[in-house]
Amino acid sequence: MREKIIVVGGGFAGLQFARKLNGKMGHKVMVIDQVNHHMFQPLFYQVACGRIEPSNISFPFRKIFQRSRNVQYRMTAVKKVIPEENKIICEEGVFNYDKLVIATGCKTNFFGNDKMEHLAFGMKNTQEAISIRNHILLTFEKLIIEKNRSDDGNWNIVIVGSGPTGVELAGAFSEMKKYILPRDYPHMNFNELKIILVSSTENPLANMSEEAQTKSEEYLKELGVDFLSGERVTDYDGDKVFLASGKNIASNNVIWAAGVTGNVIDGFTENTLQRDRYKVDRYNKIIGTKNIFAIGDIAYMETPLYPKGHPQVANVAINQGKNLAKNFMKKMKKDWQEYEYNDQGSMATIGKHRAVVDLPRFKFQGLLAWYFWMFLHLMLILSVRNKIATFFNWMWSYINKDSSLRLIILSNKKNPTEQ
């Protein structure tokens, strides 16, 4: 009888786990996710800035496993796990399992600020990236009619958080301000539009090398980004961002990139959690369970090299998924391989010809780093079709300093009471 494995979440970790077991007929795998596609999160910021289409970095699960004989997909949200009964409760039904793999990843952490969560934008899924694009473009469409409203600074774009997502967004919006918006709105003066990056640290990219931090700040200044270092956002009312220093910034466009928290599922005791992540052993089994595993951003694993847990990056998620799948394929548990993260380095791009790369043995910045960043991200995109489409959009933007992907697509929900 085949072992039934349920994978909750189709991000980097969950997808790599399922693909590794694809075709292994001793295992029956079911992938459960509340959206029907895998998302390439590192390029969400380009969707938000209208540089690439969402479809270029989204991959339907049913297409990925179209010819699979042992991997199924179900689109629903998981509400609760009942470990003692080996089943999960979903919006659309109940599923039983022999082994459960949780790969639910993370969501934006607003640190308990309900107003910020309601009024600002996170960027952890395709819908949020599209919402940012819609909202930013709608701001300028309204201002072209209400021309006087730009005087109070409400069109400023404020990005909170100076990690890779924050600096990449700031760089992309700055180039959009310089090259694209003046063409689309020739009667508007964009000199007063500010791109503001608020950082609680003294330098951007605080988790990267000193060289990368210094160079990225230099790039941000070259692009005209207002970098506010050592500042912390305390509140936001939809019109003004309030800072701990007592200052405030007028803006209707606030993007929160200052932290993440785990997508935890109900049904586990508090003893299984550490910093909103599941505590796992070296084989990714959740502490205190027999057959439940967690991989990727949602897993907290302490090792000699990483006593405070692994960083929440794609490389960790991908390799934890692959390692767990390999272990499941081994007949004897004593042959299982412990997981350890092999740091491959980190990188970020801050506009055209501007990027920083930290590799284990050497570091570099500038044009070469920018080409390296583009090549690596292009190779990580799943399908050949999507690679070609993304490359074409990048080349078109590179040559023309323009993009034709600035569609405003809003939902058109009908009132069910209307006849």
C-alpha cells in the first residue's frame, strides 16, 4: 500500500519536495494550496512596478504535475491539523495522511499594528504585488484630474524596510519616476515626487557585507531615493506615516517590507513553536510529533552552524524540500541525511547596472553584479516559456527604458442581490 503524503503549501520548499517525489510510485503525494500556482517571489517587486507580467513568474500546479501519476493538487485553505487522528481540516473538506509536510512559508509581519496592516501594502503573493501596481498607477490617474492634490505630498511612495525587497522596490520605482511616468503623464511635474526608504538600521541590506551596504546606499542616493536610516515607523493613518523621531511623511502609497512571520496552522501546542516557526529536528520533523514535518521558512532548525535557526531564504527552502524527499525515499530511517545549510551567498539589485553580490569567497558590485543577478534569477524561473518572456521584457525595458505592462486591473464583483 502506497504511503500518502500531504504537502501544505506550494512555495519553494513544498514544490521542490513534491517534484522530487514525482514519479516515485511508492508515495502518493497531495499538494494543498489556497492558490492554484507556484509564485517566484524574488521578482514580485517587478510585477509591482509593471516590469513583468504576473504570469511570467507564476506556474499552475496542475500544469507542473500534468503528467504525474502519483502527485495530485487540491485548491483549498487548511484550517486545522489534528495530529492524533492523522488528518487536516480544510475549507473544502477533510483529508487523511500517513505523513504531513508543512511548507506554508511566511506572511508580512505588521507587528500588531492593525491600522498599518489595513492601510499599507505587503508583498508576499501575486495578488499583493498586483494591488501595489494598481494602487500606484491609480494615484497618478487621480492626480491628473485633481492636479492640486500633489502639493501635500500624498503621492510620495514610502517603503518601510531596507532588506533586499525594500531596496529593489526603491530602485525600481526611482527609475519608473525618471523614465516612465513623465512619458505617461507629460503635464505633471515629477520632480516633487519622493521615493522614501525608511530603515530601522543605519545602512541598507544590514544582513549583507559592509561593502554591499556601503555600495547599495551609494546607489540609492544616485537614484534620488531618500534613505532615512535609524528610523522606525510607529503608525500610519492612510495619509501620513508617523516616525519614532516625531517626524511624519505625507503618503497614500506605503509598502511594508519590514519583516515576516510564519503562516502557522492551528492544532499544535505552543511548545512546538519558536518565533512563529515550527521547531524541527535535523530531519525537519516537528518536535513532539511522529509523522509531521516542516520545511522552508516555517521551519526553525538549530544546528551548530546556525544556533538561532537558518535564514528564511529560497536556497534553504529548496534544499530542505529536496533533502526531506530524499530521506522519504530511503527504506531505512537510519540512512536519513541530516540537513545543514550551505550558504551560497546573497545579492540585491538597485536599478539598472547597479547590484551587489556577496558570494562565500568573494564580493563584487556594479555592472558585473547586475548581469550576474539577472542571469541567476532567469535560470531559477521554472519553464522555458517563462524564461523567454521575462528575458524579452527585460531587454525591451533595457533598450527603451519603458514598459507596456502598466495595466490597471481591478476586481468587478457583482452584488449577489442584483438581478
